[in-house]
Amino acid sequence: MKAPVKGFIIGAAVGVLVIPILIATDTRSAFVLLALWPTSIIGFGYQGGSPWTLGLLIGSIELIGNALIYGMIGLLIGSFVLKLSGKSVKA
């Protein structure tokens, strides 16, 4: 597996793991929350309630969005590592 793909997978896993850690630590700082879990802004207005499917949809968007953001950062880091190692990428 190439370094960029490994970087994306590791980054996405980190992005998913950040969410329960921030929930468990009961983060009070909005800056820390938005810096490490930027997709949480989608759910700020949702207070729970009757349409539980809306909560499921918002949670899914937050989870997948955070995984993609961290995955893209990992992809960039993996590409940089591959470039530093001097290996060429073949399609």
C-alpha cells in the first residue's frame, strides 16, 4: 500500500477517534472543539427530540466529515513522505 493511501486511512481513523475522546473529556472550550472536530458545528442547534432520524443524519455527517478532513490531511502528509523518500507514484 502506498504512503498516501496509508496516510488517508490513518488520518481518517484518527479523525473518528477524536470524536469520542472529545465527548468523554466533556470539552468546554468551543475553540478546542471546533479546531479538533470542525464538523460538530452542524449539530450545535440540534437539541435532540422527536425526529431521531435527524439526529442520526447529523451524527453521520459529523462522523464522515471529520474522517474526510483528517483523511485528507493524512493524504497530504503521506504524499509528502513519498516525495521525500524519492519514490515515484505509478498509477
